[in-house]
Amino acid sequence: MTSTVPRIPLGRAFPLPPISHRNLKVVPRGISAVPAQENTFDLQSPLNMLPSGRTRRDYLASESIFSQGDPANAVFYIQSGKVKLTVVSMSGKEAVIAHLPAGSFFGEASLAGQPVRISSASSLTPATIVRIDKTVMQDLLQRQPKFAEQFLAHLLARNVRMEADLVDHLFNSSEKRLARLLMLMANFGQDTKPIPVIAKISQETLAEMIGTTRSRVSFFLNRFRDLGYIDYDGGGMLIDSSLVNVVLND
């Protein structure tokens, strides 16, 4: 007797909470009704109280924060803006491995003894980044258990997101990957308030992030606009919550 393995709808992979028609109410002009979870602990407050070992810097779009091979001696926190993590192979081929929004930490592998950076980080948009020395961050995690608990929860949630990104890249079409990326950039389906207007971002960058060509991105964006899922204005790209139909379509 042969057993039947249940079919997993890989096309619906999405960070928690998952986007579905049950928890995403489609309303005019992309205003989502996804409820935001109340954050009872501010991760940035303990960082602001550090007497030393913390610096803050403003970055322009596409400016390097650290490079692959640099000493891993600090953890970074995105106060505002977005950051892109990339890795370059021995043959010189570059791949985007993560796109991090404001409120994210990165470079935390230094806390686990990583001697050098195995990826590069650059600002995707103008950003304000807080740098915390590794020893200072280790001391903070030991002194403040509540902060350590929330920091760990943040890293686990990010790993779930990156696993979903990998599944998306391996099994979904480039059209679905682009739709999912735009929804994520607008915070739909996440525990923060949706921001239907995405700041200007080049088609080349979008192509890098989903692993396709700029011409394919241009084709899909035009189709999304014709279907009423997105719109352009001088301030960026307006995302309608109905774009979820592309992600959920098997």
C-alpha cells in the first residue's frame, strides 16, 4: 500500500503571519487590515543608554557599511532605512542574501566567534545605522535578560523569513518572487503597519534581489500596473493589497 505525501503549496510561502485572504482584507488603495502586534519592549532603548562602544552614522543609498572579509568586530542596528546583504563567490558572482528593513540587527555572527565577515552590507536606501562593539553587545546581553530574550526572538524571526526567501527562490516563478518582494517591502503580512508607498528603487536592484533580469522585472511591473496591483507616482511605487493574488495563485 503506497502512502500519499501531502502537497505543500510552496507558492504560498511567506513570513509569519502568512498572507491569506482570511487575514488580509483588501481595501481601496492598498491600506491593509493586517493587525499589528503590540511591541511591549523597545530594542533600541537599551542601545541608547550605552555610555560607550556605540556610534551612529547616516548612510547614503548604495553606500558600503562593511565588506566581505572585513574583521567581524561589531553588531549593527538599522534605525531607519533599508540594508542589503550580499555575498560574492570565488568566481566573482554576486548574490543578494537578505534585504533588511528598519528595526533589524545584522552582523550578529561576530557574537558567535566569526572572525571575518562572510558577506557585505550596504544601504539600499538612505539609512541611519547604529554600530555596537562586539564586547559591548555581549555585555549588554548578559546584563539585560529581557533585551537578550527579545534579541533572540528577533534573530529567530529573521531566520524564518530567510528560510521562506530560500523556498521562494527555489520553487516560485520570478513573477511570484517579485510580487512577494514588493508585498514584503510594503510590510504586508508582517507585524508592523503596512506602508503602501515604496520609496524609489531601481529595477536593477529588484532584479538582483529576486535573481532575474531587469527586462523581466520591467515586464512584470508593467503587467502589475495594468492589472491595478501597483501604481507609480513621483514619490515611489504604490502597492495595492490585491497584489497578494499573484502570490497566492497556484
